[in-house]
Amino acid sequence: MPELPEVETTRRQIEKIMVGRRIEAVETTRPSYFFLTPPEELRRRLPGQRVDRLDRAGKYLVAALGDGSRLLLHLGMTGQLFSSDAASVRLLSSTARASLSPEAQIRFKPDEHTHLRIRFAGSGPDLFFRDVRKFGKVEWLAHGEKSERLDRLGIDALGLTGELLFRANRARRVAIKSMLLDQSVCAGIGNIYADEALFLAGVRPGRAAKRVTRSECETIAKFVRQVLERSIETGGSSISDYVAPDGSDGGYQDERHVYARTGEPCPRCATPIKRKMIGQRSSHYCLRCQK
């Protein structure tokens, strides 16, 4: 699932496509759970609107439109938001890309999984939102309308502090890994970066949150910010479906210490990396380096 670095990378790239441009037309697939706002309403409301700003809230993108309304975009688990100029084998079906090398550059043509296409006035690329599993979300919010999804988000993960994490830990009986994944506490962290930050902090993901000390919370918060910032620098993690809006892959997957490295030697002590289910999520850690 795209996490904060992938969403921030996406925001920075599609900002150049969207901001300052006027929407000319909107194309959608038929109604489904992908659309929080009915597609026919999107096709009616969005044309003519100028995109004034593109913000990120946790894993959500929020486009501010000229009339004060907002367009909410969420990539879900397999969503891909990209330019019509993008070329990448990750934009093809698994069947179509099976015979191609990862380096192949194939220009994308909208398919049945391309649920949203935004055309802009004047020259420049269109914006595609493709999602095979439809767990992504699109919602139009009228001027002044609240969003329950945004309102329940906690502090952005790039602003997480040890004190905030320590205070949140005291009231919960969950594992520290589950604590970090709770978007109402800290918005933006997912499986990959929780595992990576906890490894660097030397804390096991299954340890009870209330047993994590104030000092350890400071260390965890520091490494959360560090791994997220580093991943943004490298364009995010392209482990499965994620592709940047220009069609390029991220680079952070090549720097992972523990995530999805079950059985491989720990980069610090060579102990085989363990995998354990915590809160129905796969967690990866080193038995020796993390306590």
C-alpha cells in the first residue's frame, strides 16, 4: 500500500500537472466503491474548476478548487495516479507485463481499471487514476464541507515527536507496531516504514506500547521521520504496484533493512530476519538487535 513517501512523491509530481490548470472534462468508469462521490456528480461538478493547490494529509491528497470545494484522492492498496505521458511496465496488467523486462518503457493506454481521467484545458498531459482492486477513493467535498476521513487523522508522521508517541502509548493496550499504524495517532505510516523505523530504533514490533519508555519513544519518532524523509528523497518504494506519476520507480526498496526480508541475514548482526503477524499485518524484525 502506498504510504506517506509514495503519496508525497506523487503530490510533488502531479502538482506540476494540476495546479494552475482548469479542468475541461472528466471521464469515469461506472459507479463502484471506488467512488465516494457518484461518478456522474464528478463529471458534472469538476469541469470548469481551476486547481489552486494540492496538499497532502497523511496518505490522502487534497486538491483545492477555485470555488472553495475540494477533491479528495486516496491511492488505497494498489492505486496509481499518473500523467498521461507516463510509461512503465507497472502500469500494465500482470499478464501483459509478464513477458517484458522492468526496464521496458511502454506508453500507457487507458484500460478498464482506469477509473478516473481528468482532462485539462490547453496543452499538457491529462491525469489518470488507475486501480485494479478499487480500494482507492475519490470524493468531491463542497465548500465548507467536512471530511470524516481527514478529521480523524492524527499528527502527520513527518511531525511525530517522542512526547506525542509516549502520551498516546499510555492509553492503549496494543503492540507498538499497531500503535504506529493507527492513523488517528500518526497519519502516514504503513507496514514498510513502521518495520524499518522500529529496527533502527532497536524495538521489537510486538512489544506492548505501554512498555515502551519515553526515551525509546524519542528514538522511534526520530527514526520514523528519518526513514520517511529518506524514502521521499529516493522516490518511495516500488515493491509491487507503486509507480511515480512520471512512470519512474522509487528507490527506497533497495535500502530496506528488514521489511519483506524474512530469512535473510540482519544487516547488523547476520541473524536471520523473522516474520510475525501483529494485528493481522506481517512484521519483520531481528531477534538480536530488537528488544
